[in-house]
Amino acid sequence: MQGGINDIVQGRDVGEAAGNLRAMVRRGKELGLQVVLVDVLPWNNGWPDAEPDIRRLNELVAAIAQDEAVPLLPFHDTLEDPDRPGRMREEWTHEGDHPNEGGYRRLAEVVVRGLEGEGIPV
């Protein structure tokens, strides 16, 4: 489960976005689903204005994962450019909003490793 970037794009409160994610996690668990959270990706076209909100939301997502005892996969750090914090590496996005094929491949590797590490069949 991933969410929140559209809330940030639309100028909504990140606390409210986190509350909505928490409710979805709880509902998924009530339904007996295996819930896995991923954090929000860097957003090149929103940088630098959106970066503080993305980082705050990711802190809240990590707290939700811990409180609700669900795995958290590190999508943000997987695609963040260490030389340009808050942004994806250029080779992993073609338009600055979404990952490209190479970016999605990296995220898929994180999903497979993360699920296998949690004992969840892939």
C-alpha cells in the first residue's frame, strides 16, 4: 500500500493523509489481507517545495508500519539520488514525476527482497 503523494500535490495536510493510510491498513488487516506499506517516492518536479512534506509523511508512514506491525519497504531511499537529495536519479525517471522502467525494476527488487524477508510468498 502506498499513498499520500497526491495529497501533497493537492496541498492537503500530511497528517490527514497519514490518518487515511492508517485506516486503510487497519481495514486491510480486518479483512485478513497481508498488508505491506511503501513510503512516498522523491518527486523531482515538486522539489524543493514538496520535499519537507514528503519527508514528514514518510516519517508518519514508518510510524504506522511500526504501530500496526506491518512491513515497510523503502521506496524513497531506493530511488533517491544521493547527490541530489529529495529527487530521483535522472536515469530512474523520464519526466520527474514517476519512475521509468529502470526505476520500476529497482522497486520490484525491493518488493521481492522485502516480501521474502518477511516470509511472504512472491
